[in-house]
Amino acid sequence: MSSYQLGLYEKAMPAGMTFLQMLSAAKRSGYDFLEMSVDETDAKLARLDWTQDEREALLRDMSEAGLAIRSICLSGHRKYPLGSRDASIRARSAEIFRKAVRLADDLGVRVIQLAGYDVYYEQGGEDTRALFEQGLARGVDYAAQYGVTLGFETMETPFMDTVAKAMEYVRRIDSPYLGVYPDLGNLTNAAKLYGGDVYTDLALGRGRFVAMHLKETLPGQYRDLDFGAGHVDFVTGAQCARENGVRRFVAEFWHDGRADWQARLAQTCAYARGALDAAFAGTQE
């Protein structure tokens, strides 16, 4: 039995596929679960308003495919941020937060990944950071009612691009339902940018990690790279994650129009598992 689980980010597959098709493709490619995207597009945000029948249909799809959705990447807050100076946007942000928690509860999803932005399309400041914290506190309280765990993604912007920065808010909110969901690729870029150390940074979140994104990057480039084509040390990063309590990982990459996307899913799974197996060597049950 493996000591970890490896999921697949939904956007690694072509847009327009049904969930049954995506779940089945992820299963065939060797992944343990699927991570759903609820981004800032109207199509993805509409998922938050699915009817009960639609939610139950997705549960049947999971059963038929033999693979579950176990996390949601909630990046819709980029367009509707918690820290916005516009009260109507903050209201929409809070609504998105609550609806995502209820969707997770209905689907049996354990974890929602939060985007680590106070604001994205406007200039931030002390006021946006204060508003972000206020909205976050209310959202965490709501998630606690449903037993849904939230985790900050370490992003590509200075507001929250390290575990150290994410932990500032985790400590302030001080809830068992808020932790850190680090992105190893983004952390690698931040370490290069600041002259720091990914592994020292990761150790600051010990005991508060909910999962980890495995993603390839290069300095200044945060996406659209095949695993192995960048500068991320997946083995050492995953080993450090293991030492600090991470047992769930998601391979994050995006479909780029290639016709052989199914083969790419399998190739990436094999690459990620190779790194994880090396990192977890000697811990197999």
C-alpha cells in the first residue's frame, strides 16, 4: 500500500469533457483522485449553483469511474477577491466561499485550495489586507461548520508566494480548518527570487499542510512546462514535504492542445510517482 496519494488537476485535460470522461481518463492514467477547478470563468463558477440532481449525478459518475473528486481548486476569488475595496465584490466573494463549501460537502470533497491573493486586478494595501483577513475569518468559520478543510496555495505574486507568508494568516485565524496547500513550483521560483531555501520555508508550515501541488517552473515562468523541463527538484521537495506531514499531492499542469493528451497524463503520472516513490522510500506500509 502506498504511503501517499497522487491526484490530477482537471485542467490537464481538454475543455468540454464530461466529468465521467475526465474521471475515467485520470483513472486509466494511474491517478488516485481528481482535483476540480472552480476558477473565475462563468462556466466554472456556475458549478457552485448545480442542482441537487446534478450533484448526485456527479457522485454516480465518480462511482462508475472508480475515482473520486477529493479537492477543489477555488481560484474564482481572483476575480472576486476577499480584500476588494468594492463592497459588492466582497459580497460576491463571500457568496462564492459559502457555495464552494456546500458543494464540497455534497460531493464528499475533503479540501478546498484557496488562492493566496488579497486582491488581484487592483493595487493592494493595508486596507485590502485587513479586508482579506476579515473575509477569510468568516469563510473559515463557515467551512468549520461543514468540516471542510481550507488550504492556501502559495502563489506567483509577492502577497503570498512563500509558506512563511501563508503561515502569518494561518496563525492569525488559528483554526484547524485553515492550513497551507503549497505549490512546489511557485516555492522554487520564490526561493530563486529572494535567495531563500525551499526546504527551510516548507519546514515553517509543519503540521499545517493539507496537500501539495507538484508543478514545473522556471524563473519567471509559472506554468506550461512539462515535468522535467524546468528547475524544480521534485524528489527533494517531496521528501521535505513528507518530513513535514504531507501525504497528498496533485500534479498540476494544463492541456496545451496536444492530440496525445492522454499519453501526457500517463507520462506525467509516471514521472511524479517516480519522484514520490523516491521521496517516500522506506515508508511503504
